[in-house]
Amino acid sequence: MRGCAIIAAYNEEKTIGPIVRKIRSKGLDCVVIDDGSFDGTKQIAEREGAHVIFHSKNIGKGASLRDGFKYILDRNYDYAIAMDGDGQHNPDEIDDFLKAFGEDDNQFILGNRMWNPIGMPLIRRLTNRFMSFLISLIAHQNLPDSQCGFRLIKSNVLKNVVLTTNKYEIESEMLIKAARAGFKIKSIPIKSIYKGKKSYIRPLADTFRFIAFILKTGLR
């Protein structure tokens, strides 16, 4: 089966190269959506063998992932592996996703850092648990780390789920709509990696955006 990793990136020149290199070493294709970076992210990703979709300005992770998923479907890949380009997802753990993918015909596999969230800032830990509690209720599935961006998604899921959000709420939208479409979401443990890198997530603002999204979409 053909798979492709999708990385939404913004100013990740320090980390993107080794990530793409490791992905390619596993026999996977890789597409990087450079969301308006003004550093060398695009050039480094291309040098390491990734296909790059470049946004002339920063429009958000959700919009970037939607471009990546369109790329997956247009080229008839069997599955996508979504991950971040800032080093907080270990590409060696792709093997764990592929193993879970081969068991019981799993079609949506979600990383779970909350089993041991070592190093995760307290505010992120609290907001994540709150969001995951709500998403689990709405999806009628146990989703302990709903905000984890490290995921394997079979193309069949992408064909049956229409995503519309442009920012970080896409992580929640994807889970809710996949669950409502009848897909079982399996969680697997992954490492929590935090190295003091600046995060573009704004806990309060993004939590309010999440709540607005839930009120608009999740409670329908």
C-alpha cells in the first residue's frame, strides 16, 4: 500500500531536514506544506526529497492540512501520515502507526501523548484534557489526546469526511466528522517531546476558537 507523510510547516528550517530524511528512509513519500515561511524550510525540504506546496502567506494549519489531504487523494495514495515539522513528533514512531494500521483493518490511528505527558507545559496539558473530554463525548469514542497531530488516516476516511476549518481546530473537526461517518478511531501511545521550542499555539485564544467550533459544529 502506498503512503505519504504530510507535514504542515512554518519556519522549521532547523528541524524539517532530518524529519523528511527519516520519512523517506522508510520508503514513504513526503509532502511539506510550507505555510508562508520566511526561512529556509522550503529549500531544505525539497533538498531532502519532499514535494513542497508553498503558501505565499501564513493561512493556518487547517488550510495546510486540507491542501495536503487533497494531494493524497489526487495521487491515489492509500493512506496519509500527518505529523508536525517542529520535532515534537518522532518519525521513528511511524513504525508503530503502520503496525497498528495492519491490525484489524484500522483506518484512523491517533497518537496519544497523555499516557505519559512528560515535559508538556501545564496549560497545554489542562486544555488538552478538557478538549479531549468534550471531543470524546461528542464522538462517542475514547479519544485521550484529541489535539495530537500525529495521525495515520486511510484515504477512505478522507474521501468521506469534508473538512472546512483553517486553524488548529481542524484536529477536532477531523475526529468528530470521522466518528460521525462511522469510522473507529484507535489511539496508540507516543512520546511527548518538548524541547523548549516556541509554540505557535495560543492556549487561551485557541481554546476559545475550539469552544466556538464545538458550539457551531460539534453539538449539531
